[in-house]
Amino acid sequence: MSYVDGFVIAVPLANKQAFIDHAKMADEMFLEMGALRIVECWGDEVPDGKVTDFKGAVKATPDEVVVFSWIEWPDKATRDVAFEKMHSGQLDDPRMDPSKNPIPFDGKRMIWGGFVPVVTLEKHNAQQTG
């Protein structure tokens, strides 16, 4: 069964390109460790809520944009092995060195979690032959 890690972060607007560059580097590592798909979404229409909202959840300031991202894994076991390598120091990869690849946002305000999909719908395009 597939598994999804979801992330919500606040990124300074001035760091958009730095975020994109950082994400491409990190996402390559996730793919190498078994991820199937990674999507990084720059906030475009993120309204203020009446009770709560994305901006409040990550304490975004007026000069920050909310980023919503997810990583799709083939299963939780693949994800767990990847995270263990990253967090235990087993992954000796210069791309993980914050001095060479600084995180362009405040990681303490990142919200993340692992999720088991319960409904997945996909529209498949019919191919025309002949």
C-alpha cells in the first residue's frame, strides 16, 4: 500500500529560487531512496480562514508564502528505511550538509506528517490509435 508524507512550510518570498533549488536537490535524494513522486507547490491562493488556516498553522509572516508539498512512496517500509538513513547519519551525502545546501526557510515552523491513502481517484486520458 502506498504512503504519503505531507509538508506545509512558510518560505520568505525573497527565497523562492533558493527554495526551488533546495527542493530539486533534496527531491533527487528522495527519488534515489525509493520515492515515486514528489510535488512542491508554491502558494498562489491561500486565503485567511475564520478559525484556522495554512498561514496561521506555520505562523507565516506577510513576507512569506505558504508551500504545500508531498512525497509519494510505494509503501511505508520504503519510507521508513529512507528516513532512518537520513536521520541516523547512515546517509553520507554532501547534499545533506546544511553548510553546502542551507535550508531557505525556518524548519521549526514546518508541519509534516505521514499518511495512509484511503481514497485515490485518477483520471486517465484515453489514447487514440490509428
